[in-house]
Amino acid sequence: MDNVKEKHAKYFFVPRVGTNYSEGFADLETLVVGAYHVCYCNCEYKHLCCNINTIASMDYKCPVYKNALPAQKPEEELCLHNSNIIEINSYCDDDARYPTYTAFTRYMLDSKQGLTTEQKNDFWESVAFYNFYQCFSATDSVPDANDAKTLNNNAIKALLQVIKDLQPKAIYVWTKAVNDVLESHLAKIPGLRKESLPREHSTMDLSLFSYNYKINTIT
């Protein structure tokens, strides 16, 4: 965990950066921002993973991963800070079904049909993925009002560092809750601005931001 803190002092979850990210999706370096990871495990440590002040202490202690074999590369380690990487890799390898990822991938590819494994891999290797909140959620819902201010301020600082690190030109944001937080903090992220979506999404609450220059002519 010390190395992670040194490299990414302001965010806990490491972004999952596709191997072709620098080439861009539709020639634009694209960051996809989800909302949160959900812990569906009801173990004695759950409250620690769902708190921004204690999640780091559980990074390599999650009971779900405790018997995992050693990874060949740091980004392949089964630990909490790699959750974005683990989630997308599992989806691309067809090891997990995430309807939201499928709906978004089909939207981005403008596909009315099912997706092949090759299509999924090609798309997710061309973008970066990052979940906004910096600890797990105990339920499948956004933070309640009591926790929102602390979690949002923490998440904004983390996202600012991710944007500085990755320098995306297009940022697709999932959920109205995260969109609203970003819109209310635009002044804290110079160069970030809200754009019009090229087309509406029928099932997802999706929004588009640009970083450093206007991209509302994206197709």
C-alpha cells in the first residue's frame, strides 16, 4: 500500500487504463467515470471498506481475496485498490455480467445488436475507467445526505488528480448524482466543462464533459 500512496496520494482506487488509451476512442483520450464499488459481502470488516478513512487498512486484507495466488504484475494483484482494473477485466473476460457496462459499451459503439468479446475488449482497451467514490458502498445506492459532503469533497480531490494524470479530452459520467457533484465543483477543476451528448441514452443517466477544449461536435 505504501507504493500506491506514494504514486497516487490523492486517490485510492487506481484507474483502469486501456492499452490503447493514448490512441483514444474516436481519436479522443476518453475517461469513463462510474459511481462506486459495492461490497456485497457481509463480513466483519465491511464497515472498514465502506469508510474513506479506513479502507486503505483493508487493501490487502479483504477475505474474498485472501487466498488469491500471487500476481505477476502489480496491476493484476487481487487487492482493493485494483478494483477498477479487476471489474473491467472480469467484464471483458466474460467472467462477470454487468448490465451497465454492456449498455454503455453498446451506446458508445452505437450498436443495436449483442456484443462480441472482441468488441468489448477493443472498446475498453481504448478508454480509461474510474469509479468516483473512494470507498465501497454498503448498498447499491448513492451516499446519503449525512455522508455526502465528506465523500464528495474527497472524491473531487481524487478525480482532479486522475484527470491531471490521464489528461483525458472526453469524460463520460455515469449517474445524475456524480454529474451533479461535478457540475457544482466545476470551478475547482480548471478546463473541465459540461458538453452536450452526441445522442441520448435510452436507459442510462449519462453526461459528457470535456477537459481543456470544447468537444461538443463529437460523433
